[in-house]
Amino acid sequence: MVESDGQKSLFKTAKSKLDQSTFDTITRLYSWSRNHAHLIRFGTGAADGSFTFLFQRKLDTAKAVFKAAVASLNARRIDLQLAVNNARPHTNADNATVRRAFQIPVNQAYAPTVKTAPPT
């Protein structure tokens, strides 16, 4: 494995400033992280460097929350478009500007299509 500058700096500083027992604990934690975490990031830390390990579960949870928020927004957008379609029918030419603003057809009734995402 190729060491990054952050990794080299962290372990060099740790080796020079910590007792052997503490340094061994850090290296064991890093080794465990390499075997179990999905991503390891090195940073500058408060003073002498740091590493952070991330797990896919948290990334998957964030992705699921984001997808749910987008789905909710799309559902509310469609609800608004349907309400405008009913309140401002296409049969009245005076409603064209409002219908365009809500991105619904000007000269026909609005029938939303719901896109489903492929399974992941």
C-alpha cells in the first residue's frame, strides 16, 4: 500500500511524541480501520494530524435520506401541478401563463408520469 503524506506525517509525529504503548494502540486502531472501514481519510487534526474511518452503512443511510427527500419534493411538486391543473383548466386561454409557470401543458389536461428508479 502506498502511504499518503497525511499518513506519513501522522505516524511520524505520533512515534516521536507518544510512548510506545499509546503508539501501538494507534497503529492497531489504524490496522483495524483498514480491515473494516470503507474509507479512511487523513487530516491535519488539531495539532499533529488525524485519521477518520467511515463505514458504508452511514453513507447508505445518507443516500437513502437524500433519495427520500427528493421523492417527497417530487410528490409535492406533482400535487401542486395537479391543483393548478384543476384550478386553472387548459380550456381557458387566460390560464396559459400560470400553467407554464407550473410546467404543465397549456393546451391539454395535465397527466403526471411518475418515474421509478431502477433497483440499486
